[in-house]
Amino acid sequence: MPPARVPEVYRQIGQRIAQLRRSRDPRLNQQDLADAAHISRASVVNIERGRHRIQIHVLYDIARALGVEPTAILPRIASRSPVTGLPSNFTKQLTPKELSSVGQLLGDRQGEADDQS
């Protein structure tokens, strides 16, 4: 039987934890993080590889051990706001397909058009 597929969000959380752990000065190894978060090294490995659904209290313990807020570990939700750089009265006239195409042309910068009008 194949292993249950873990959603992409857990892979992204694991990558962010690994990135934060490696960027610390002094650098934390997996065992140090495991000790600080009161979990096993195997759990850290599985979390960083996105194979483990991290429990919320463990997320908080890891964030504390890394010296960051838990939100620094969580992936951002993609914005569905109008394309940046264009006046909102213009973007309101576009179909969703047109808006998507313009967003791709502008590098998918989204979420600030309302602030710029």
C-alpha cells in the first residue's frame, strides 16, 4: 500500500523550517532543533521533508526554538486581488482570464492595485 499523500502545505512548512534552521547563527542541526522542540530527530526529518502532518503545538515549539513567530513558518496564501500597478477601475473591466494573463505579463504581482488607485 502506498503511503498517504501529504498536502503541499506540509512540504512548504518543512522547507521553511529547514531553511530557518540552517540560516541561524550559530546553525542548528536537526538534533538540536528536536531537543529544543521536545520531539525526536526522526520527527524533525519527516517534518522537514513534508512527510509528517505537523501538530499545531509542535509548530509553536519549533518556532520558539528557531526564534521566530509561527507565522514565519507558514506558507502565504495566494492573493486573488487585482493585478498590481493597474488602476482598480481598469482591472474591474477585465475578465478573470484577461486579469490572469495581465498578471502573468507583470510577473504575477498581485494584491496592491486598490492601494495605488
